[in-house]
Amino acid sequence: MRIERQAGALGAYVTGIDLAGGLDEASFEQLHAAFLEHHVICFRDQQMTSGQQLDFAARWGKIFVHPYVPSIEGHPGIMEVYDPHPITTTWHQDTTHSKTPPRMSLLLARRVPPYGGDTMFANQHLAFDELSPALQRVLEGLRAVHVGTEMARSEKGMTPQEVTAVHPVVRRHPETGRKGLFVNGDYTRRFEGMTEEESRPLLDLLFARASRPAYTWRHHWRVGDLLLWDNASVQHAVVPDVAKGQRSLHRVTIEGDVPLG
């Protein structure tokens, strides 16, 4: 097994390992350490069944089964991702409007186009570390309001419902304790106690800071790639330059906990 860093900020490829054949505890601990160090790791050339993908995902935590987005038949917890959606092309962390945003996700490439559809990742620890000490202190005293939409049952069936959560602007990583920015362009609406108008200048600064090129890594998909990313420490965005109907990725999400400052 080889773990090769891909960029100064984050990202590593793992080769020389067949996850379908199972993984001993020592190897898993080595991968876990690499995941915390690199924030995104990608296993090349994996020929896994859906059951094997779920078995491997379960070693990282409790698998989230979406209440209204269907799973692949016979495999609760695996969602199929097709063409880039507008919400995925903005830099974001997943579903931060939830009180317990996902801990991480595992994405397995089943079908990819000849070009396009890359995914970019950005290290939010670096985005915080390189702010001025004065601004860091200001941000550590703030909480942000995250707003999104979920489906809810009503007399008319399933209808969209606005969901809100409040999280610290600076989050401590649940395993390493390292500080990182925790605001994003998809879901963060304003700072707690402030209006959207008052919040916008500083939020725009932070959104721009979060995706500086020096903090990023861009992954080009190949069939058989199994990619894991840390939703507590990175943002991601899809490049929407892929022809329709040529992209199929199987996604498993691991449940998270309440973000702490």
C-alpha cells in the first residue's frame, strides 16, 4: 500500500490495496491516520460490489440512510449521483443546515465521462490559520445561521420545508481538535444576532478565503476511484463541464455530530 500526497494543501492517492478483499485493523488504522492528515484520500482501481462498499463505509461510522432520496435497490445507504447539480457547483460543506452535518462521505466512480466533472476540495484549517490573529479572535466569538430545505410529510404528501441550524463560525475538528472555518456559500445565511445585510461583507470575505487556490486540490475521476472526504475540514465543489448522462457515482454518507467551537 502506498499513500502519495497530491497537493500542498490536501489530498492523497492510495494505491496497491484491494478493499474488496477486506482490510485488517492495522491497515485500517494507517488509512485513518492518512485521512486525518490529508483530509481527502482516493483509492485507485477498486472493483467493489455495493455490499463491499457499504461494509467498508461502516468501519468509519454509522451509515446515513436518506429519508426521502431513494437508495440503490437492495442497498440502503447508497445514493447514485449523476450530473452536477447547481447546489454542488458552489463551494460548500454538505448539509450544514442540519444540526448534525455529515462526518464524511465515500464516493465510488462507476461511470465517468471522457473529460469534465472533476471535483475540487479546499482545506478549511488553512483558510482559518492564515487569517490575521485579530480576525481569528472576532470569528471565534461568532455563530452563523445555516438555512436549507428538507422534505417533510404533510396532508399533500412530501413537501419542501425550510430547516435552520446555528453553528460556530470556527469549528474544532471532532478528532484532531484543530480549528477551521465552518461557513459556506450554499447554506450560511447570516451571523447570529445580525441581519443578512450586516453579515454579507464579512461572509463574502470568508467565502472567498475558503477557496483560495493555495488551499485546494482538484481530483479528476477514473472508473474505480473510491474517494473519501472529511466534511468537518474541507469544502468541495464540482466543475460543471460534463455532458449529461455520462456520470454515475455511488455515494455513502457517514453520520456526524453537533459541531463544536
